[in-house]
Amino acid sequence: MITCPHPAIAPRQTLPKESGPVLAEGSALSGRSISLSPGHGKRWTGTYYDFERPVYCAPLNREDDHNLEGMIYLNQYLTQDGAVTKVYRCLDKSYGTHAGSGEPWWRVSAGYWVKQNGYPCSVYASSTGECSLQAAGVSASDDSLRSRGLASNYDDTDIYVSLHSNGYTGNCEVATCPNGTATYYDGVTAEHADWRPSVRPSRLTSIMQSSTRFVIGMGYDLEGSWSDQPELCGDAHSSTAAALIELAFHDSCDRDGAYLQDNFFRSTTMWATYKGSAITSA
């Protein structure tokens, strides 16, 4: 998450919202709306298209790809419980090919998918104003990054959830490799003051972090050594309650990197994220 200024984006519609936070415990999420951002993806660098992260710990695929593959599970859990989801990358691997990059749409960064779905240029190209997202000499990286939170403002959703994996050393294969989960809350701007730790300790990020840590402890971390980092502060460019989960270290090959290849790990951790995501605000 970055902290540079961003434009105010008026919502395109007013969605029905109940008063007060709601934690779904098997109940339907009807009437709730949730923005989902699988982080990264291929984007224009100014001279060519490239992914935002390299491959570490092969055969684990790059972060740009496995973020999206994890988000497929989360989207399914939320929609099965009645939520309306707004997803800022393509989750359908059979959708087709993005003409500019030549990649399947599911591998392309958020700004291009937001543009494809009819959002205004002020949302998907807010940093450069280059609405093509492919101008010579102009990187679309910041535009695509900012488009995710700004699209959530435009959609006026209840909460915004972003999924990433973490990195530190690059292809680490020793016992001291970093591991664990960290969750960022959006506490930079004034409208999120009530989501900061000193004011609202039971906020979205706390529940998401503790829920994820619980399922990892039950199925993977039997010795209790998984790092449970405290919630961290960032700016998602979103005017709603927002959280970014750094699920595991994709470059810690002997542990986290192996877990990220495991569909059961992806499924159970995204179930935990779904439980945390089920908190919404008025």
C-alpha cells in the first residue's frame, strides 16, 4: 500500500447497507457488497508489458498468478453466502486474451480489467491520465495499483479486501527463512480513523488475521512457529474499510512457498479470510 494523494471518486450507485457491523456465522450476506483485489498482474512498463513479480520457489508460480488463484476461492465463499462481489481482475481463466499484452485476461493487472468493465479513466488511470494504459514512455504501474481502491470507491462497496504474498530474500531454503502472515489496515486517511488499533481493536484486519492464523495452526503449523505479525498501517486509496493480507512468503521455498502451491492451504486460508471479510460497516 502506498500513501501518495489520490482523487476523490464519487460512487456510481448507492448500495443498500444495514446499520452496524455484521459478522456472518453461516448466515447469508445478502445486501452486502465486497471489493476484491488479487494483487499484481502484467502491466505496461512504458516500453513493454511485464509482470510485477518474478517466479520464486518454482514450481510455485509467480505472485501475480497465485494471488488470483487464491482469490477465486474467496470469491466463491462470499458469493455462495449471498454477497455481491466486485472483483478488479478477471477470475475466469477461460475469458479470452488481452490484445495489448497477448496474455490471458486473468494474468493482466487490475487497471486493464477495470477499463474493460467500463469504469471511467479517472478510476483506472488516475495517476498519469493516460487512458490507453499503454502510452510510450509512461508506466501504467501506479495507475493499475490505484485503480483497485478507486474502483471500490466508485462501486461504493462495504469493504475492500486485497490478497498478496510476501517476499524478502528470494529463493530462501534454510531454517531461518522468514514465514508467516501479516495484515494491513487502511488507517492513513481520516475516514478510517475508527479502524485504527487504538480505537477499534475488533476491526476487519484483526479478525482476518486471527482467523487465518487459526486455520494455519490447525492444519499446517502444529509446532506453533508460524509468524503472526501485528496489523500494519497503509493506504489502499479506498474510502471504505480496507485490508490487505500478506498470506505467506512466496520466496521461502521449504515452507511458505510449498504451502502456497497446495490448493487445500489456499482453500482453507481463503475460508478464513472470508470469515474476516464478512464484517461490513454501515
